[in-house]
Amino acid sequence: MVDFRRLEDTAVTNKRVLVRVDFNVPCDDSGNVSDNTRLVAALPTINYLRKNKAIIILISHFGRPGGQREPSASMMKLVGPLSELLKTDVAFAPDCVGEIADKAVANVKQGDVLLLENTRFHKGESHTADGAKGYDPDFAKALAAHGEVFIHDAFSVAHRAQGSTSGIAANLPAYAGLAMERELDHLSQALDVPRRPVMGLVGGAKVSSKIDLLKNLVCRLDTLAIGGGMANTFLAALGHKVGASLCEHDLKDTALEILANAKQAKCEVLLPIDVVASKEFKAGAEHRVCGLDAVADNEMILDAGPATVDKLADAIDASKTLIWNGPLGAFELVPFDTATVEAAKYAAKCAQNNGLIAVAGGGDTVAALRHAGAADGFTFISTAGGAFLEWMEGKALPGIEILKKK
Ligand code: AMP
């Protein structure tokens, strides 16, 4: 279990508390917030700090302005929605460092909230003074000077060491916020100290983007189910015909190596035993369910078949913990969403009724589980993309390292 410093471990009353949130929210064409999930995720920490009469200073990145002041990437548009959610006026400073920011910080009163402008308006957030990747320590010092305590509450950027994360932690005592804490507790429970048997379900397009993840998982799991386009590479490596399917033929040796690692680690690997094949990659395309060796040269495997879904359900039944990343088929194209939808619904049912700990995250996973109507049934869904994947790869995440108790 990750042992890290938590918000409750530090006194915050009348202290200037600098909180790194993730307010990189999706916006519509007019620049209005179209999904406020990330704002809502920050509320518990902000409300805790308000209740405890801290002086609250929020910082975040938004978009990729690349060190330039880009009006469309201003945090200003979040002031209204955030004020509404918090039921109090949120103040705004049109810069995150320098005189304007310093003055705004000096004016915040106990229990009040100030939002600073986008950290990525400054190159120092993600580049050194020489332009190399990293951060500029002087920029980080200027940010850190706003606070007496640093709360990191943005797990989604935990895989990056930037000025507004590791840079501040180099200058101030750092603690996990309540959203970060929830994330770390759930992920740690699922992979570091899981209730066994623990099963992974990994799907998605390509093996190439998930080699490290698969290599790490086979050493830690009791069962690993592989689905989606990436399963085709495994099937091809085992000598099955995959026709015109998405398949990385150059990675067949890697696939065999992963299977050999799994065998050595006594992790059972489940691959599709039947598939849904079609000649066209489009919604509503004509399709058929067939056995592994019946895929024609001009057909693509676009989903797992019903016998595979039954087998996955049995494996989920036999597990106490499930970690899910990636869809089992081309889920955006109905009816090739069937295996993903059925397996997700089954996992959600087991989580609700049988005490299964079901954790999911990364990239398209949240969209796939929402599409299945199963997201609310899962024990925990991480909305982080890259950070979730790097955590599944077993990597040390800089944003978590800074919070660990020495
Ligand atoms: P990833 O970002 O690696 O999790 O991949 C997600 C994407 O994989 C989705 O857009 C799916 O449509 C796609 N995908 C899953 N299975 C297949 C398949 N059998 N053939 C083609 N694309 C697939």
C-alpha cells in the first residue's frame, strides 16, 4: 500500500494553501464547460479547506498553450461554474506568478478561494530555462511563494514532473488532496494489496501502446484477459488466421514473450475463443460470429464473440478484484460494442451484488463503460489517462513520489 502524506496530516487553518487541481475540463465550441466532472472532483478538498478556514489558492493547467498567453486557454471561464458549485464567489488572478498574482494572493481572506491563471502560459511549467523538458526551478519557486502548504489533488498529472507539481513540492511541504487520496487508495488496493484472485481485463487497439503494462500485469495478476484489436496480435502469434484485422504482425514475438512471462508467473491468460468478423469497419456492417480459424482473408475481427464473453463472466465470477483498461472491440461502432457492453454490465453487477472490487481507467475505458451504462456500478473509475496507464505499468509516478512518507 502506498504510504503517503494526506491532507488531514497538516494544519491548514489561517495558512495559505496552494492546491494543484486538474481543471483541464472539456469545453464546447463556444468555450463553455461541457463536462464539469473535474471541477466536481476538486470540491471535497476545497470545501474541507473552506471549513477549516484556510486561505485557498488554486492552480491548474488548461489545454496546451505551450508557454504562450492564449485567450482561449484562460482559466477565467471556470470562475462562474466553480463559484456556482461552491456556492461562493471565487476570485481570479489573470496570471499565476508575478506582481498581479502576488497582489491577488495577498488579498485572499480566510475561507476564501482564489483561482490563478493557467500555469501553461509560462514555459517554466514544463521546460527548463534552457528549453529542455522539465521545469524551471525559478518559476516553481515563484509559484510556491504563494503558499505555506502544498496540496496535490490532480492524479491525472501525477506522471509528470512539472513546475506546478514536483517544482512546488521541492519548496513546500506536500500532501495529497482528497481526490488524489481516493485515487491512490483505490488503485493501491486493487494492484498493490488486492483481494485475490485478481483479474485484469485489457483491451484496446494496439499491443505497442501497452507492452510495459502487459509485462507488469502478468507478474501481478492471477488472470489476465486480453481483448480488442490487441488480442489479434496474440492470436496471430499463436498461429490463428486474423484476415484483414488490425494486427501488429511485427510484435508477434513480443506477444509470445508476454505469454511466456505469464506462464512463468502463473498468470492465466484468457484470449478470445470466438470472434465477431465483418468485411467493413463501420456501424451496422454485416457481420458473423465465427471460430478462431474461420476468419476469411477479407474479414476483420471487430469484437469478441458470445462464448468469449461467457468465459470472461466465469473468470469475473471467480475473482475478488478486477482491473479494467480498454474496450473488448470497436465499441464506437454498434453492434461491435456487444462484448464490451455485456462484460462491463456483468462486472458492474458483480461489484454491486457479490462484493467484487472493480476498478477501471485510462483513455477510452471511461467512455466505453459509460456507453455500457455500467460506470456507476464499478467500485472506482479513474478519469486519468496517462497517469492511470503508467500506474498499471508499475512505474514510479513523480507526483506520487513527492507525497510518499520517507
Ligand atoms: P486504446 O486507446 O488502445 O484503449 O484503444 C481503443 C480503441 O480500440 C477504440 O477506439 C476501439 O474502437 C479500438 N478497437 C478495439 N478493438 C478493435 C478491433 N478489434 N479492431 C479495431 N479497433 C478496435
